Amino acid sequence: MNGSEANPFIALGGTAGYILLVILLARQRGRWKDKPVFWLTIYLASSAVWELSLLRIPALEGILPNLSSKLLLVGTLLLGLSTAAFVEWANRRYWLLGGGAAILTTILLELFFPNPLFETPGFVIIKATLGGFATLITWLILSATLLVTTWRSYRGNPFPWHANRLLYWAVALFIILVSEAILFFNHPWLAPVGQILRLVGAIGLTYGVSSHRLFDVQGRIRRGLAFAIIVGISTGIAYTVFVATQWVAVALPPTINTALILMLIAAGYLLYEPFRRLVERVINPILLGEEFDTSKVVRSYSQAISRTLDVEQLSLVIIGTLSELFETNRGALLLATRLPEGYEIEPVPAMGRISRQKMSFAADSLLMATLAGERQPLLQYELDYNPQFQALTAEERTWLSEMGMEVYVPISTETEVAGVIALGPKISGLTYRQTELELVQTLADQTVVALENARLYSELGSQNEKIRLLNVDLRRQNERLEIMDKVKSDFITIASHELRTPLTQVKGYADILQAMNEENALNREQTREIVGHINRASLQLEQLISAMLDASQLDVHGLKLNFVPTKIDTILRLAVEPLAKAIRERRLAFKLEGIQNLPTLQADFKRLVQAFSNILGNAVKYTPDGGTITVTGTVIPSNDGEDYIEIVVSDTGIGIDPKFHELIFEKFFRIGDPQLHSTGSTKFKGAGPGLGLPIAKGVIEAHSGRIWVESDGEDESRLPGSRFHIILPLCPPGALLQQQPIPSLQAQPKQERPAWLIG
Ligand code: ADP
């Protein structure tokens, strides 16, 4: 376009038109932040310049061949940016970079190769330079990309009103691009038509970004089409009959002729209307969807919901009826509960994958206030694009978009919203018509009583369920209390057994010592042996008493810990040391996995050794000869930067019945016969006083850690084994107060068997 054919009046008029649109957009203050508005304004301004360039201004002509077409290209680029923002493309940057580079290339080609390659054909307006060709190709590619992407976004959007917005934009784009295509031809009439059409398209786009209430493009096209088809068929047939009569009339005498014409007029008068309605009845459902008998729908709906006494069931009935009418495959009943601080909405899904996640809306929330105030259906499209709903919070928006609904219809009582019928988009992709929305609102109004009844009924059901669960819990607590009661009485038996055994030994050996001494039969060797026995028995007594003291400390004021940087590796080595002999004798395999790589943690070294001694001691005791004990360590990173380590002590022993998984951590609880007394710390199934695990648990919990056991059950033949899980924080809260150096191994008191080791 070099402007040779441009009508100066039209060009000036166009310029004025574009400037007017710029002013219109600029007047909508505050909308400049809106990207589509911003880019469209610049596009319109560039279009005004482009219109001016169509006038033959010699000074401009000389600067660059094909100047106006270059401006047109810049316009397409800006149009793309506005479209990208409107359609929400993810990769807008590529458009700007690719388009900008292409336009620059065409300008450079024009500057460096200004001579036409051949004589420009008469029907095109663009000069046949290298840059001219590049301009044409760039325009084609940019325009096609714009149209295709917008069209694909439209096709990919399942929500009819959202899609309608994109279709509207695509149609306006199409008008502009067709008008620009027209402008490439050299024809006195085509140029003004192209210019006017382009302005019409620009007006369409301006309206598109300024108002969220766009008309239903597809609906209008369908209605227009239906009207054209109905009128076409009806008048076509009427015309045929008319022509046929004229043809027959030529051959007939005038009297019969007149009678025939009168008869035909009468028949036409009587039959035209019914015939037209028949055509309508065939065409309308195909193009506009089925009509329905409102009163019949309301009647059958009321009957169906009055028979429903459960919220879930009610949701299914409501959405089932509506989905049958409107053919949607998504819907839910949203229960609204009025709380002092606002509303709590709980979705009861009926069709489609819908989350049951509850959502709280503030008392003055725009969504609930609108539903309660207007008592009218609210479209998701309005929530997304009506500036009135701009104040919705991000959380509310996310929840709503995850619901994936097309329309929300309030079920309102006198004073508030009791629920909302949420309906997904129609499968056909058509919008909900006004009459359909009115029908849904009527049905929602019918639902109030049924909903209240169903909620009361469900409330009753859930109260019953709560009572049932409480009963189960009570039974469990009862069982536990029974066991604890038994533990209490067992405690006397265990404690007296445990204390009596070493005491009897001390007393027995002391008696022997005395008797032999009186008879003067004692030699040095015998004395050493007897005193050795007395010492061992009193050591056992001492250990037992210190364990009891530890256990009682757990109850009174918890354990006092001395936190130091500690390695689990060292702790395990010290804990297993006293068990080494038993492990060897009983041919147990002891494996450590991943322990070396564990980081240093802040812990009470001595107490952790005590805890692991007890756990490992149990693993040794309850694993038959030849079994395996494995200790694995892993680091568990956490999001808040507070890392943990997990240590799992697994054995291939007799296992533990799941019903005792919690009880074994209770003081003096032990599975089996309480009459058995401590039979040694390492013998297979050697009974202990039932204090090892409670102390281990107390130590680990004092470190802000956790301990629990997993086992499939107790079975001496199958040997399911047990897995004790211990989680410890790398830096427990209490450790921050104390920081002390790592105690060296040599610094530990040298003892054959540590005093804190139980069982
Ligand atoms: P005890 O001094 O009796 O070993 P604990 O508190 O250490 O007391 O353990 C309580 C009970 O838990 C034990 O009597 C035993 O029945 C059971 N138990 C503990 N560890 C294991 C294990 N690794 N395998 C099987 N049973 C175990």
C-alpha cells in the first residue's frame, strides 16, 4: 500500500476514528494496568498513524518504500500483544521477539535492496521489492498465528461464556485481518471497504476490552441461522406453490382460474402458520437446543426431592435432574453454614471429580453477599471478568476455579443462603439461556425445605456416627484400663520377684559365708567367689532400683537432659558393647546400614546410649539364635529446615501382637507371665521388669523425638520380627540453650555393664 489509491477523506476519517477509540479507552481511568487495554490503546494509536500514512505525503514516501505496510505490520505485532494478554498466552515474549525481528528484517531489506525485482503487477498495491515480499510473508505468518492461537484457545475452553469471550475476539480479529488482506489489492473500491472494515474490527476489539458483558456470539449465529433456514424453507415452499399456480392458471378458463387462486390463498392462509411452526420444531432443537415444559419439570423435581432425606442423596437428585435437562456432567450441592464470622461452604459432589474441601467465606465476602442479596444465578464468568468482583481474594478465586463450575444458584431462606446449586458447563458448549437459569432458580427456591430437612437428618446421622465412634473408643479405653489394671497388680508381683531374686542371693551367700566362717572352713578362694556372687546380686539390685528411679522421674518432672553434639554411630557402638558377648554366643548377625553418614545431632549422649541399649537389648532377647538385627539410619529433610534422623532397629524375632504396640511403652508392662522374673539380660525371651521401653520412650520424647513399633504379630514359628522406629530432630528445642563439646569415648566411665542398662 503506497497510498496511491487511498481516498483522503476516508483516511482522515479513519485517523479520527482510531483517535476517538484511543480517547474512549483512555477515559476509562484505572484500566491502563489492564494489559489488553494498554496494548490495544497503543495498537489504535499506531493505526491512526497508519491511516495517515495512506495519504500520499511525499516527505514520508521517500523515507521507506512500502512505509504504510510496515506500519501495518507493527500494528499486527501490537495487536498480537493485546491478544496475548486477552487470551492469556504463556509465551508472549516469543511473539514480541519473533515478530519484532521479522519486521526489522523487512525494513532492512527495504533499505538495502530498494529496487523492485520486477514490474509490480497491476492488481497488487505493494511494490515488488525484496522487502515487499518479506512484508507480505511476515504479515501472513503473524496474522495466521494470531488467528489460529485465538481460535485454539476458544476451542480448548470448556466454559461457554469464557469461550464466547474468545470467540468474540477471534471474530473481531478475523474482520481486521480480512480487511487488511483486502487492502493489499489495488482496486478503487476495495481500499475504502478494507479501511472501514478494519475500523469496525477495531471498534469490536475496543468494546471487547472495555466491557465484560459480550453478547453470546455463537447463540446469535445459531439464532440467525435458525431464522434464515425457517424463513427460507417457508417462503421457498410458498413461492413454489405460487409459481405452480401461475403455470397451471394459464391453461384454465378464467372462472376456474379465479376460484383456484382463491382456494390457494385460503389454503396458504390456513396452512402457512402451522407449516412454519412444524419447520421451527424441527430446526430449533437442532440449532438452539431442546425446549422443556417448565411446570412439568418443577412438579417432578418437587416430588423427587420431597422423598429425599439425606444430603448426599439430595445432591444426586438435584444435579441428576438438572444434568438430564441441560446435559452437563459436572455438578454439586454446596452446603452453606452460617457462622458468626461468615459462611462455611461444604461441597457435596454429585457428578464429576469435585473436591470436598470446605471453604470459609468472610461475612462480607462478595460472592456470598451477592448470592444472598440478589437471589439470582451467578455465572463463573461474572466472577472472573466483572470488575465488581475484582475484590475476591486469591484463595476464593482458586477454590472457585478448582470447582470448575459454570453457574452458582443460591438456595436462600428468608434471611440467608442455606446452600448453592453449582452446575458445570453444558457438554454441548452452549451457554445457559436466560429461561434455563430462571428455571434453575425456581428449582433452587423449591429446594429450601428439602435441604433443611436433609441437613437435620444428616446431622442426626453424623451425631449417631460420632456416638458410635465414641463407643468404640470407650470400649478400647476400657480394654486398655483393664490391661493397665492388670499391669498394676502385676507390678507388685514383678517388683517383688525382681527385688526378691537378688536379695535372696545376697542373703543366701551371706548365710553361707557366715556358716563357713563359724566352722572355720573358709579359704581365700572361696571367700572371693562368694563375695563375687554377693556383689553381682547387689549390682543387679542397684540397676533395678536406678531403673525404677528413672521411670519415676519420667512421671514427676521429665528427664533433665544435657545436650552435646553427638554422633549416632558412637551411641550405637556404646549401646551394643555390653551385648557383644551375647550376640557372639547366640550367633546373631548385627548389621549397621547408613549410620556412618548420619549428621551430628544435639542430644544427651548418656541418655541416648541408655535408650538404645534397652531397644537393642530387647532385639537380642526376642530374636532366636542365628537371627539378624539390623539398624538403619536415614536423614529426613523437612521444609522448615528442621531436619530429622530416623533410626530403625529391626530384628527377625518373635514379633509383637499389634494390640500391645502401644502398651509395651507403659511402665511395668510386659507380654506374658508376670510370675517370670528377670532371667538374664540376653537370654532368648528372658523376661525383664518392663521398664526398658518406657525409659527409652521417655528419653526420646525428651529429645522432642518419637518412637513406635511395627510388627505383624507375635509368632514364634513364623518369626515376623519387629521394627522399632526412632525419629530424632537434629537440633531439639532444648538443645539451643546448651552447647557443649563432644565427650570423648575415653571420658566415659569404664564399666563392664552400664548402670542404666535395664533387663
Ligand atoms: P522388658 O524389661 O520386659 O524387656 P521392655 O519395656 O523393654 O521390658 O519391653 C516390654 C515388652 O515388650 C517385653 O516384655 C516384650 O514382650 C516386648 N518387646 C520389646 N521389644 C521386643 C522385640 N524386639 N521383639 C519382641 N517383643 C519385644
